[in-house]
Amino acid sequence: MKLLLTSAGVTNPTIRDALVDLIGKPIEESSALCIPTAQYGHPNVGPGERAWKFISGVKEELPMVGLGWGSMGVLELTALPSIDEDLWVPLLRETDVLLVAGGDALYLCHWMRESGLADLLPSLTDTVWVGLSAGSMVMTPEIGEDFMQWRPPGGDLSTLGVVDFSICPHLAPDGQPGNSMAEAEAWAATISSPAYVIDDQTAITVVDGAVEVVSEGQWKHLPATPA
């Protein structure tokens, strides 16, 4: 699987060009499925209007679904355990891109495991995963206590560990909405993995283990905290 891990979606031409390079063809010729599941687990997002805005693509400040895709569908992970795999796994395998909403990373991780999607990831070698905030953080080994809102019933606080670094999204100048660099550095001191702090104009691509930052904004790599 190829990864485009963003803070706020495809917010500038540099990130859009990186996405097209990962897909290997224009967005207008590509198929996509959007995954809104993470939204339902976060108290500031939840079901309702904001989930509809993500699915419909009208939430322009978080550009993902409304980029002009050749085809678009919805993959709701909470529904998948109750339906036959033949109804969704073939669709998943033939889709070029998965667009994964932000919200609560642990809620998303729980339903990726429960639905079987997490087990399928290694076989989706040509699929591009485009994460937004929690949709990016779920691919890391850990998110840290500061980002935990919902907690899984089994008590497992790990995320998927597809990559070997953590992510602090929404870096913003002091006094503006988001996470300040001081807050990000304090968060990084609580986790064991190296981390990237990225603002909403930055993304990280991962292909065959090779990591590259693509940005028109601000970002910082923080090494792992010594044990």
C-alpha cells in the first residue's frame, strides 16, 4: 500500500502532485472510496452534519472527496462485520484510492480491525491510502495520551504500526487553532517512537518504506525520546 498521510487533506498543488504520482494517473481517471468512520468516535465531530460534509465533498477546507474523482463511493467500516465479504472486498481491491476522514484514531483503528480491513492492507499493494489527521495517525505505532478521546473496549491503545513514526497534525502558530510547536514537543516526549509534526499544508508519502515530506508549509521531525 502507498500512503499519503496529511494533516488536513490535499490542501495545495504540491500535495496534489504527490497524490497523482502515487496513483500513477490523473485524479479524474481514478476511483476512490471515502471512509468516514473515524468521525463518529470523536466528541467534536460525531455523526450528523460533519460526516455528511465529508462524504459529499462540500467541506472545502478539508479537500479530499471533492477533488474531481472519476468515481466515488462510501466504505463504512462499522457496517462491514454484518455483511458478506463478497459485497465489499472485491470493491475494495479494484479501487485506486481510499480517502480516510479524521476524527478519532483509536475508534478508526478498532473498526479497521473489527471489519477485517486491517488484515487486508498488506495485500493492497497498488492502493493509495490518503489519510486526514486521525486517518493518517492510525497508520502509526502510537498516538499518545493527548490524542485519546475514545478508548477501545479491550483496552488496546496501540494503532496499526504500518509506519515506524508517529504524527502530530495541525501544527499552528501560537495562539491559533491547532497544536503549537511547544505542545507538539511536549506530546513527543510522552511517546517512544520518532515523530513528524506537520501543519495543514504538509503531507508525508510512504512507498516501500521510503518516507518523504511534501510541503508548502511548516513541519519538524522529532527523534524518539531516549528510554
